[in-house]
Amino acid sequence: MATFVDRYPEEASVVKATLVVSFLSLGIGALFGLVQALHRTGYLRILDSVDYYTILTGHGVLLALVFTIFFLMGLFTWAVVQSLERPLPDIRLSWAWFGLTTTGATFAAVAILAGLIPSIDMSADVLYTFYAPLMAHPLFYVGLAMFIVGTWLAGADWFLAYREWRAENPDERIPLQTFMVLTTMLMWYLATLGVAVSTVFFLIPWSFGWVETVNPLLTRTLFWFFGHPVVYFWLMPAYMLWYTVLPKLAGGRLFSDPLARVVFVLFLLLSTPVGIHHQYLDPGIAEGFKFIAMTNTMFLLLPSLLTAFTVVASMEHGARQRGGEGYVSWLGALPWRDPAFTGMALAGVMFAAGGFSGMINAGMNINYLIHNTLWVPGHFHLTVGTAVALTMMAGSYWLVPQLTGKRLYSRPIGLLQVVVWFVGMVLMSNAMHRGGLAGIPRRTAEPQYQNFDFSMALGTIGEIRAGIAIGGTLLFVSVVLFLVNILLSAFEEPIENPVDDSLPEPLSGASGSPVVLDNLRLWTAIAVVLVILAYTLPLAGIVGDAGLLGDVPGVPVWVSANAEATLDLLTEVIA
Ligand code: HEM
Ligand SMILES: [Cu+2]
């Protein structure tokens, strides 16, 4: 059968456009990552420590929000079109959401980067978590709002495509990839309510000066209402690739379609009512609510363990089809020379490690030990920074040829790239975890530790710094290899079948999965109820304590070019 671009040329253009934005952000974000890694370890300092937060905000926003979500929008568009086997209802809608998200992301990026130019009175050094009392230039929040509305329209595009398909196929099961897209988007609609309310009703009016004050705890809580589920928004594209593409690359078939559906339903139900687990150390939220969030978080382990089981079982099936034998030696029969396969498999291994450190984060009491230390970036560079990012890069080696009709420039470079990422991340993330245990804070340009002379359980501060600097450098090199490989692929000649893009049926198919799983209305209703139960009382308490608009004037970091004004404001706040 002809490849994706031949069957759906217009949709392929939309997907390509989203990937271009995604990869551009990846390149800039990775450069910032390198600058940070070398700066805070003292190896190379090319900028003033004052500008560290501009770079750190750029890194977080461009990688965690722009790179990942643009990739998701491209992947989901591809997935809906190819699994429903029909074009999108109206390609103008697709270009509209692409235009809106791209403009929004550009506004936010401009507001952040302007912080590097002292003559422009604009900055947004508020970090990718952007809650009060740090205040950004209004352009930043307006950009974010446009970006979020754009993702809503993208979801509408996919739901409309599904509705057209459903009208013609009233009795069929929702194709698995479309099911994944729809459940993920339902979760997203629910989760983004928090950040949309916070941005539109509080942060935008506040940054324009229409209201004097905001309630910082309220904006924090609304951020984390969205800030936990967003991690599943990053993760679900990776899960989609692990469930539907990885088994095929391994030479086999997905072990179980019903299990995959159960996992996505569980994420829809459980992603949102746990956000308070990011606020274990926030005063102003009663311990009991934190405890409930912790309990819900532990339930979230279930879908991840189900995934580990299903994906490994599918890989084992593939390996045995390829002649693999024994309890463990079947691993050797997997196609390790294929960069798409190896990248995703290594990403999965890293995700398991990230799961372990995540357990520490999730435990209310142990969390106090590592809160706001380097441990935390150590953790999420394994999860979003590798499980997601490396899967997206590896998946691109298989996906991009379908969108261009051209083969990948070099598979060996691809293989080298994913292995370099793995090694770099082992070094950087391991050092970050240990640094965190030693008490080194995150988000700090100057963790000097000159007179640090007590011995640590493992390694020394010097060795931890070296791990971060060398690991960070390898990661940057890996991103360069990835981008060059993709760029050079664009100059290949188009060919008939640039990649084997067929996706085999699961071993245990949709017909074996309970029909109720496809009842999206039911799951959405339960998800809403769970959110109401988890959030009504905490939010009522926060608003009851300090009012909707609080009494904190805020710290507008966008006048930080004028340090004295900021200091005056700070003094005012403290007084
Ligand atoms: C070239 C590869 C990368 C390098 C060298 C790198 C390095 C770093 C370093 C050193 C920090 C800690 C800064 C601090 O707390 O002071 C950091 C933070 C962070 N990184 Fe990365 N990183 C890389 C890739 C990624 C990727 C792929 C993602 C996500 C997709 C990511 C997301 C983040 C986020 C969200 C933060 C936290 C920002 C904040 O605290 O506000 N990074 N990175
Ligand atoms: Cu979380």
C-alpha cells in the first residue's frame, strides 16, 4: 500500500509542519540545557548568573511544553487519519490550530528571550511553572492562552474526524490509536481547565495591571491541577508508540488490545485528582488533602505497571517470532540495529528507573528529603526528558519517512544518536539524583559548595559536577546528531516505500475487550466526579483563607532589567 504522504498529502503537510516547530524547539532547548549544565557546574560560564533564569525558563518551556506538545499534535493527527483510514474533515481547521498554537508559542518564546536583551523592557523569567508571585510580561501569558486554545481546536479536529467515521461505522470498535487520542484529549480538556482559569482570570489581568493582587497559592494550585496531568499528555504519545509501533518493530504484535484500552481509561480517570502531590510543602493546604493526593498517586502506578507488562510481553513475542529462545536470551534476537526500536527500548528502560525515583517523590514524608533539590530534575529527565523525548526522536526515524516519502539519511547515525542519549542521560541523571540527596538545590545558578567538606555516601561534589557536565554535553551532541540526520533526510530522493509502515493486528484484539471500555461519556463523567471530590474542599479553603485575588502585589520579574525597582518591590512585599 502507498505510504502516508501519497494517501493523505494534505494531512502529511500538517504533520510535517508540527514536527518542524517541535524539532526547532528541541534544538534551541537543548542548547539552553547545555549552557545550564556547564554554568551551574562551573565548567563554562558564557552568561551572567542573572540571565540563568531566562535560559532556564526557555529550556523548560521550549522542551517540556513546545517540543513535546507539537510532536504530540503531529503524531495524533497521523494516528487519527491512518487508523480511521480517512482524511480530516476540513484541512482549514487543521491549519487554524497549527497557526494558533505556533503563534502562541512564538509569543511566549519572544517574551522569554527578550529577557536576554537589556534594552527591551520585556521578560518572562517565571520558569515553565509560571505561577504567582513571579510575574511575566503579558505577552507571555497571552501566548500561553493562545497555545492552549489551539490544542483544544486540535482535539476538536480529531473528535470531528471520529464523528464522521462513527456515522459510517455505527457498530465497530473505536480503532485503538484513535481510542488513545480521544481518551488523552478528554483528559487534556479536563486538566487544562485549571491552567486556563489561572491564566485568563488571574495572570493576564494581573500582568496588565487591571487587578492589583492575586492569590499565589490559588495560582499554584490551579497550575498543579494541570501540572500533573500534563505529564501524561507528554507520556501518552510515547505510550501510543510503545503499544502500537514498538511491537511491530520488534517483529511481533501487540500482546493485548483490551489491556491497552484499560490503561488509557485509567489515565483519564486518575491523572487529574493527584496534582496536590506537587504541593506537599505548600503551607495553606491541609495535610489530609495531601494525603488523599498521595493515595490517588499510588493508584496511578497500576497503569504504568500494566504497560510495562504488556509492552515487554509484546517485545518477547516479537523476539520469539525472530527465533529468540530461553528466559532471557530472547533479548538478543531483538532488532538492536534499528535505531527506532533501540531508541524506544532504551527509553522504556529509563522510564522504569524514573518510576523508582518517582516513588520517592510521591511519598509525602520522603518527598521532604528531596523537595526542590537536583533530585527532581534528575527524576524528570528520565521520564519526560528520556522516556518521552527519546521515544519521540526514535519514533521519528520511522514516522518521518512516511510523511516525506524519503528514506532516513543514515540508520547508523540514528543508532549512535540514541545510544549517546542513553549514556549521556545515565551520567547526568544519576549525578543529579545523588546531588539532590546531598542537598544541592535545583534552579540555582551558583551552587558553589566551596567549603563543603563532609563526606557523602557515594562520590564527591566534584564527581557529581563532572557527571552533569559530561552527561549534558553528550545529550546536546545527541540532539545535534538527530537534527542533522532528519535535515539531511529531506534531501533524499523520494522512493516507493521508504519504510515498512504496516501495523499488525494485536494478538488479543478489540473484539475481546469489554464494550464498556469504549463508553467515553461514562469515563469522562467519572473523571469529572473524581476531580470535584479531590479539589472542591482544598480550593474552597484556599479562597476562604486569602480571597480570590489574595493580597500579594507580586514580583514583576519583567522589570528585572531595572534591579532597583525589583528590590523596592520586594522590600514592599516583605514589609
Ligand atoms: C540536551 C539535553 C538536556 C540537558 C543538557 C538538560 C539539562 C538540564 C539541567 C542542568 C537542568 C537543571 C537546571 C537547574 O535546576 O538549575 C534542567 C532542567 C530542566 N529540564 Fe533539561 N536538559 C536536557 C533535556 C531536556 C529535555 C529533553 C526535557 C523535556 C522534554 C527537559 C526538561 C527540563 C525541565 C522541565 C527542567 C526544569 C526547569 C525548571 O526548573 O524550571 N530537559 N535541564
Ligand atoms: Cu505529578
